[in-house]
Amino acid sequence: MASEKLLQFVDRAQAYPPKRDAGHRASDFREIAERYAPPSAEEQAGRCSQCGVPYCSVHCPLQNHIPDWLRLTAEGRLREAYALSNSTSTMPEICGRICPQDRLCEGNCVIEFTGHGAVTIGSVEKFITDTAWEQGWVEPLVPGRPRGQSVGIIGAGPAGLSAAEYLRVMGYDVHVYDRYDRAGGLLTYGIPGFKLEKHVVTRRVERLVAGGIVFHANFEVGRDASLEALRQQHDAVLIATGVYKPREIKAPGVGAGGVVEALDYLTASNRKGFGDAVPAFDDGSLNAAGKHVVVIGGGDTAMDCVRTAVRQGAKSVKCLYRRDRANMPGSQREVANAEEEGVEFVWLSAPEGFTGGGQVNGVRAARMRLGAPDASGRRAPEPEPDSQFTLDADLVIKALGYDAEDLPSLFGSGELGVTRWGTVRVDQRTMMTSLDGVFAAGDIVRGASLVVWAIRDGRDVSDKMHAFLKVKARTAEAEQVAA
């Protein structure tokens, strides 16, 4: 009976797909774990308790129907499981790979609270959709009935791609403008292949292209066209640029050679993976091979940098973070993966300067202690007196997060309203900016956040834009009749 395949969390231990040996996986950019074989995935899905209040779904930004597709997987009904998973997410296999499940769905799994270990939701989600691609269950994007209206989307990251798909299904002509030569945003150039192999992103983009969405690559709003020009060209515009302005360190020597930005470093590595010519990588500027590397920061970007440096053949890799392990923002799983691969974490330490003059050769740092909570509720780090020390460093990577760029200036649109943090201000009910018919979604509204939230915002804003465009169409029809 199907019911016998469920509620197995007491007798069946939690088991993630096995990771490749750290020594082997640290020599390439392939994903570190293979996906389940079908019996294993079905067995792990069958550990779900099918609880009355599914906290996994409640804590998923997309409100995915997690217990339902776990049940279908446990019963071997994978095609139905995929259909249900796909109904709430445009990129389930990507979320299955890069979402911090330990902080979201799995971290709030009821059986995790009982000490039996959470259901391995992310790994099952990845398995379901990868199987769907292999079996041909992923259907082409079919445009809705043509509406005679067009939408311009600025940014081909997860928020922009998600909105583009929904709006195309609704029947709109969709044009996506992006500054890079490939779509995907940070999915393509920010996240390393060992977390998200690039063909996974590419096949999603190819599906959108086949569905009639038009991509304008190497297109910078403000250089190739103003925001106002796009407003004149389209019936509605979505700003989904993400946030790309790196946060700075104010310390002596920060301008020395070899002190680089995390995104520059990761982009260079990902471009090499695509086979692109990358002069700054080839001349060693953005290549960790043979170097003592220090990464400053404790978020997921910092984890991406330290693990990339290991794969590039760094002589040593250290991560300098001003708080302790329990208070870092990045995924604890990523920390564990990095430690397995040979990364050394220097907790409760902050940089005070960089030595070497024109070319960095060391990081001067001080020990920190955690004081009273700050405005965010986290304990604020304070320097320990007389605790300075120096780390050898031929390459220092700054991974302190990102803020919004000055879009009103970049886009030539001083009327575009922004918050004091530089993010685009929107009406929370309509997701519209201060400019009529111009919407915004994703990190450019909420600040640097998770991919899953960007996908959710793309889904939400497509509904808001659809409502606006329907009113606009009716108004235009009424004016024509009156004329």
C-alpha cells in the first residue's frame, strides 16, 4: 500500500546523496554530490511525517507544496511530483541545489525537531527535476494568447527570468535587457559550478528563448538606452537588476594590487569555465594558483570564494570573519564543505590593514569579541585590546556583501525613487516604483538576499504587472471608441 511508504522517519535514517571525496572534488568544478538513485530518493522522501502544519512549506519563500511532492516521490509517482514542484517555482532544480535548506525548509522540518534528522528536501527536489529533464517531462514554454502589449525587463537574473516566464505565459511580448553576454545573472557568473553546474542554468534560458522571450545581451540601460526610452518602447518595464555595488573595507593598503572584489574573482573563474578569454585570470590577477589566499567575510559569497581558491590550486586558503561560527550568515553546510576541502577559518578576527605597498603580501588583523546585540539583534563584534596579528597573503578577496548601485544616475532617470539604502522604492501593494508603469522586484528592492526570494518576487510582480496592463489595455480601447 502507498501509505506504507510514508512516515518512515523512525526506522529509516536520514541520508543525503554521498559527497565525492574532498581530495578529488577539490580538483574540479563539478557539483560535489551525485543525485540519488530512484530507490534512495523514494526512501528518503518516505521519511516525511506528513504533519498537519507543514513548517517546511511555511518557511519556504515560494510556499512549495513540499509534503505533497515528497509523498508522490515516495510512491514512485515522479512525474506527478515534478508537476507539483514546478507549479510554484520556475527553477526547482536550481533551488534544490543552492537554497540554504538548513535555514529554510529543512531547518524547520518537524522531524528535525524530534531529533530524527530533517527530510532531505533539497536533494529530493533536485532529483525530481533532473529526472524530469532526462525523461522529457519538462514541457516547452507555451505563450498565451497574444495581447498586443510588450514588457521590458532590465536584468536577466532569477527575478527577471522568473517574471519573464510568467508574463510570456500570460501572452505578453517580453524583452529582457542584461549587461552581461549570458543570461542568468549571479546564477551564471556569481555562483561556482561546484554548487550549480552551468548547463543547469543554460537549459532554463534556452527554454525561455524557445518560448519567444527576446534577450538583449551586453545591453546597459543608461548607455544603450535610457530608462525613459524603454518606457516609451514598452507598455510596462520591470527593474530586476539585483545589487552589484561591493561593500568596501576602510583600512590602510586596501588599494594595493592583489586586493580584489569577490564578484570580479568569481566572474573570472566562471568565465574560464565557459572557455572565455579572461586576461586578468591568465596574468594571475584573478587566479589563486600557488598563492596564499585570504578571504574576508562570512556569507555564502565568501564560501564560494574560498572553495574556488582551493580548486585553483592555492597554496593556502584562510577565511577571516569578525564573528564566530554560530553567528556567521553563510550556510553551515558550506562551512563544513570548505573545511573538508582544506580551508582554515580564522574566527573572531577583522582586518586592520594590508601590507606590502604596491602589491599585497599580508593582512594585519585584530582579534574580536562579541559584545551587546546591534540593531539587527546580532551581537556586535568589538576589538580585543593588543591582539594584532598578521596573515601571509598574496591574494585578498573582499566578500563583504553588496549594496545597490545608483540607478537614478545610471539609468538617466532622476525621478526614480530610491530608499536611503539606494534600493528602489516601490508601493508594496502594487510593486510599482515612483514612475507609472515601471515595477521593481528582487534584490534591487529588498537588498542582497536569496535566489529563492528573487524567484518569489518575480512570480509576484508578474501578477501585479498583469493587473496593470489589463487596465491599460481597457483604457486604450475606451479611448479609441470615444475617438
